[in-house]
Amino acid sequence: MISAPGPKPILIVLHQETSSPGRVGQQLERMGFPLDIRRPPLGDPLPDTMEAHSGAVVFGGPMSANDEADHVRVETDWMAVPLAENKPLLGICLGAQMLVNHLGGRVEGRQDGLVEIGWYPLRPTEAGAALMDWPDMIYQFHREGFSLPSGAVRLAEGDTYENQAFRYGENAWGVQFHAELTQVMMQRWVTRGAHRFTLPGSQVGRDHLQGRLLYDRPVLAWLQSFLDLVFVQGGEGAGAIRKRSA
């Protein structure tokens, strides 16, 4: 008996040599998706078509979506590929901001300089609540936010930066926050990012780690549901995954 082929890989776009897809990668692999990891700042190319992939996740990074670096411009322009082919596309933090820029929105910091670095309240909109349950608190690490692009639907909002999650069309999604961090990743961010804890609105490192103990369980549950929504319910991987699990 010939076994059914598995789903095509998910394209994983990272921005530093030491970056990891974290729990997003772990969950996608548990769901049956192989990972194709590319790092454009290190010279990795992005595909001209998504024919060989089930979807893409563009992760965060220390740079701004408004930077003049070649890879930022190339990645932002490249998002036309999954959008044109209607393949699932998820942008996380920097990735969401690149998507917003591609769609004609704005990426900028607040005039008063407030940032979100630590744990902050998250509220689903009516459209977001209709999709799934959302955590009450979420982990953030950013100095800029984004406007809601024309035609996009806001799914979640916050106090300091209103736009926290959105959907554009059938298969494009953006989130400002970080549900992908493992415990090790968070400890590394707290150590290497400590110089940012003096920024207005930021929380000190111990609050980052204590918050994980208090708030992380519903964040992980949300991440599992969200990835299933994006890449299985809304993606072409559904049939392959169902055949393999049958």
C-alpha cells in the first residue's frame, strides 16, 4: 500500500543567525508540516512561487520594517507572492509590520515614545472572538506599531498599540505580539534585551519571566488553535494531514 504524501513544507523566514521559529516551529512540525528555514539577511533567497510550500511565516527581528536595508525591501515586496497565490501567510511582529507596509499601511512608534516590552492586556474584537478564544495577557517586544491596512479586519487590540492582530483577505494574517517564545528564548531575550527595559512603558526583566509563569498557559493554547486555523483549516495542508492521520 502506497502511503499518502505529506503536506508541503512551511516557509520559515528568520532574521538573525541565532533566531529560532520556537513554538511556532514546534507546533507546525507536530501538525505534520516540514519546515523550510530561510534567513534573507544572511543571503538566503525567497522563492519566486509558493507552489512547493503550504504557506509562510515571517518572524520578528531587531530591525525596523522601515529600514533601508536591501533584505527588508526585498521581503516586503516578496509578500506579493503568497498574497497573489492565496497561500497562508503569517507575519509576526516585524513580519506583520512588513505586511502592513506592503499593503499600504503605516509602521511607526508613538509620539510619546511608549513601547510594549513585557506582558500587556489583549482584547479580541468581535471578529476575533468569533474565531477562537484569546489570552487576556500577551508577551510583547516592540517599539513600533502599525496602522490597520485598508481592507484588513482587526482581530485583537491593546491599550498602548491598538492594532494587535488582523486578517487580510482569506489567508494573510499579522500579529504584533510574541506567542512563539520558548522558555529558553524568553530568557535569552531578557538577557540580551535588558538595555531596552529603561524605555518608557517597558517592564523589568523579572516581570517578563514571572509573567510567563502566570499567563503562558492560555497563550500556548491560543497558538495551537491559531496555527490550526491559518495552516490547516485555511490552507491546502488540511487534506494531506487528514489522510496521514486517518
